[in-house]
Amino acid sequence: MLNLSAPPLPDDRSKILPPLMPLHEVLRMRVRLKQNDILFPGQPFTETDLACLADDPVLKLLPEYQFSPYSMEPTSLAFLKHVFETYKPTTVVELGSGISTPMLSHHLRMLNPDVDVRYVTIDQNQDFADQTRGMLEQVGTADMTEMIVVDTKPMEIHGKETACYDIDSQQVADALHGRKADLFIIDGPVGGGPTGYRGARFATVPLLRPIAAHEALFFLDDALRDTELEIAAAWSELDYLHIFGIKAVGKGTLVGCYLDAEDTRDAA
Ligand SMILES: C[S@@+](CC[C@H](N)C(=O)[O-])C[C@H]1O[C@@H](n2cnc3c(N)ncnc32)[C@H](O)[C@@H]1O
């Protein structure tokens, strides 16, 4: 029989440990979630999936790239590559450029050699955007990838005061060649650290709605961070979205979808 109300470790030993999820809370969550290994980040990865990272052609072309705390984590990138293979998007919009941009644009191209695929990425910082552009040129996807650099600005959306990209939807529509996006990757604006604006990603999904295809999927990185959990809770109250849940990879990847396309909204 498990003793779930065990006393905490003596102070002297608990001080040397980082903050941990209490075991009894994890065990309770496991019982409530009722799905095998749902908390295990390895699922459903096999050795072949993980080898796809070691063998990733983009990482081979960019041997000097160093992952930083700002980079999307390798397991999240592997998860998104897997999603590209199963969901088969052709028009992708990313917020927050970096290593994800060459890796995922390259994967999009590899999976669709005969299709006119588009990858649009939006960044708030010219220097980081330039670094990303350099990587796109090195891996050969600069032609299919459009980079948009915009500042963030204060705004009110769904009654909340926030700040987010100053997106010009016509500019994004032009970058998409008039098509709607079928998949969004949200890894910006910066929402943590000294330069981040807490809650900055709340406005992203509402702002992108006019360019979303019917039932377009969106993926939010850093989803296990407090700010993003608060954003997810607020999103879950919007009637035009559905939040499926959070994949236990990297810093957590939230998966959701738009429930309606803009052209079906007016008729409804
Ligand atoms: C979470 S990062 C995006 C990371 C990107 N998706 C990747 O996989 O590398 C969000 C934004 O942080 C900024 N950024 C990237 N690296 C940074 C760094 N080392 N320090 C500060 N800001 C950074 C960029 O403007 C970027 O758009």
C-alpha cells in the first residue's frame, strides 16, 4: 500500500534538490488520465523516430548550431516532424523563428516534393530573423519560406490587456500567396525571461484566425510553463477553438484546432 501522505524530506536534504512534482500528485494524475504512459515523454517515439533527430539532414547541414534555452527542444521538433508526416500540411505559419524554421520547412519540402508548399515565419527581432534567414539559405529552403519581422505592440483582445505581434494580416495573406494556413506553430512572442512579456502568446490564436483554414491545427510550445497554462485555460473558453491537450515532449506542446474557417463564419 502506498503512503501518499508521507512527510517531506528533512530540510537539509530537500534544499539540495530542484523543485519537483510531488509523487502523490503525479500518481493521482496518472490515475485520472486513464491512458497508458500519457506522462511519458517517449511516447509514441520509437528508436526509429529518435534516430530521425540524430540523422536529421538539417542538423547535419548546420553542424555549428547550438541549442539554447530559447530553441525548441529536439523531442518537440521530432514530434512536429511526425505531425507533418501524419497530418500532411502544405501551408504552415510559425511565430518565433529559429532552428525550428530550417528543420520544419525542410521537412515540409521533403514530404511534398511536387507540391507548392509555403512556410511563413514571423519574428520580433531583426538580428534573430537574420540568423534564421542565414540557416534557411544554408539548408536550401529560403525560396519557400517567407520571413516577416514585426515589433510587438500593446493590444486588447477578448477583453484582455496584452501585447503581441503587430501583425498586418494582408502582409501575411500575401506571404501565403492568398492561401489559408493549415498548421500553426506558436513559439513566440518571447513570453518568459528578462525580455519576455507574460501572456504575450494569448493573442496569437485570435490574431491568426482570419488566415486559418477550416479546422487548422495549432501547436503551442512551452505549454507546461505557468504563463502558457494560463493562456491555454483562457483559450479553452473561446467558442471557435478546441484544445485537444498537451503532449509531454520538450517544454510541453499544446495541440488545438480552429473550429471554423472564416468563409463559414458569416453564413453561420
Ligand atoms: C522561443 S524563441 C523561438 C525559437 C525557435 N522556434 C527555435 O526553435 O529556435 C522566440 C523568440 O526569441 C528570440 N530569441 C531567439 N534566441 C534568443 C536568444 N538567445 N536570446 C533572446 N531572444 C532570443 C527570437 O526573436 C525568437 O523569435
